Amino acid sequence: MRRREFISLLGGAAAWPIPAHAQQSAMPVVGFLHTGLPDAFAHLVAAFRKGLSESGYVEGQNVTIEYRWAQNENDRLPGLAADLVRRRVAVIVTPASTAATLAAKAATTKIPIVFETGADPVKIGLVASLNRPGGNATGISDIGVELGAKRLGLLHELLPNAARFGVLVNPDNPGITDPFLSELQTAASAIGRQLEVVTASTNSGIDTALATLVKERADAFLISPEALFVTRRVQLLTLAARHMLPALYHRREFTDAGGLMSYGSSLLDQFRQTGVYAGRILKGEKPAEMPVQLPTKFELVINLQTAKTFGITIPATLLARADEVIE
């Protein structure tokens, strides 16, 4: 073959169609790591994808998402995080899962991480500061732990004669559990009330924990802002109704499903924001320079039908402050 013909042939090769698998491999890959179960978070994952699309990324079109679910077994998270690192994903997102965030942070100091956590991200070592994270992680803090005292106050307002409040926490998630209990102990002492702390990290453990609260004559209970309990909200609501044990929850997903009362920020919007932040990082922004977002609105939601079932009259002061009353 003459040299001129060979060069011409090489030039024509640039116009050859690229195989489908080559096109797909060129897509950025987002790693999605979570402690829970996919079915329980399906509507929230949809919100995450919506946030990605707002930044110009649509799953299957110009971005691939690799999902890793720990099935409520936190000891699986380090292996799942390591798998995403080996996969060389462009960014790892860990919405509403502090344990997953800590596992991802331990697995890599280079791959960007976008988190959503109820813990203080500075205190648990995720970022140097909220305004200037400084490392490979940023995201959203819903200040769920710091709202523990506020939730206890609301429960006390609902049941002013209650003397003993139960608290359900997950011992496998100390990043949330330890500061949450510290916050509540201080708040309970301030109003002269006792706390009965029970722990659970499994289905059977939740059954036992609620039975213990009944045995110890708790008047009502709170749960820590924990992904495990969001996953198990149907079980918790069923047990609360069976034992006639009032509760205040940290997410409106509980109240929408029949829980008595909830107070917290919008988990749906926070999943969307993690998608937006992930998209911005895919476009080249650096997590070290992206401030950690804080919620600006908190929702007090009351389920009147459930209150009637429990024989509870909601004080007018609470009804007046409610963002939504479910009848």
C-alpha cells in the first residue's frame, strides 16, 4: 500500500462509528452508597435523579449510576465503598446515610463524596468547616442530631404530664447515636424528665426495643435520625399502634404513613440537592470549595386521625404552628 493511501485510510478511520460499549464507557459513573434497602428509598432515589437532571445529567443518557445497598448491615459498607473506589467512579453520593458517608471517606481521599447527614459534618471529621470543606467531601447537613432537643420539647408540649420518654437508637451508628443521646440527656434534664434508652439494629431488635419501652412504662418515644429506622418505618408505626405508644418522628414520611407527629427538614429535597451537587462536581467543581448546605425550612406535621386513635387531644398551640395537619 502506498504511503498516501495509508494516510488516507487512517484519516477515514476517524469517521468510523464508535461501538456502543465504547460510548457507554465514556459516560461518567456516579457511585450511590447507602446503608438501607432500595425499595424503602425508591421515591427518594427518584428525587436524587431529578437533582442530577437539573445539573444536566440523565441516567442512561450521559451518566451511569452504580447502586450499592448494604441491606441495613453497616458492616458491609466498607466493602461496598471499596468496590466503588475500584470501579473508579467519578463521584460517590451517600444521601441520608452517615455510616455510608464515613465508610466512603475511609475508602478514598481522592474521589469526591457528596453526603447528606444528620450529624455535624465538622465534628465527625467529614469537612474542615461548613463554608470551606477543604477535602474531597461536601454535601448537606440536615442538623437532625441538633434538633433532638427541639423534638423532645415538642413531645413534652404534646404530653405535658408524661414523666418518662423512650429513645430508640442504633448502636451500629455511633456517629449519629452518641451526639444525639448527649443532646437529649441535656434537654431532658432541663425539663426534669427521664429518658429510657433502647437500642436496635435489626427487625427483631426493634420488636424487643419497643416491648422494653412498654415494660418500663415509657409514656412516649423518639427515634434517632437514622436511615435504618426510615427503612423500618412501617414496622415502627405498626408496633407503636399495637402498644399504644405515641411517638414523634424526624421525617414526615412517618407521619404520611400514619405516624402521630414529625418534625424535621425535607428528606425528599435533600436527596434532590445531593443530585444537584453531584452534577456540579461532574462539571468540574471541587468539593473542597463547595459549602455544606443547611436546611432553611422545617416541617411540623401532625396526623389527627392517629391522635384520635391514641386518644390524644392535640394542644391548640401545636395545631397553630403545624405546617400540615393530616385529617
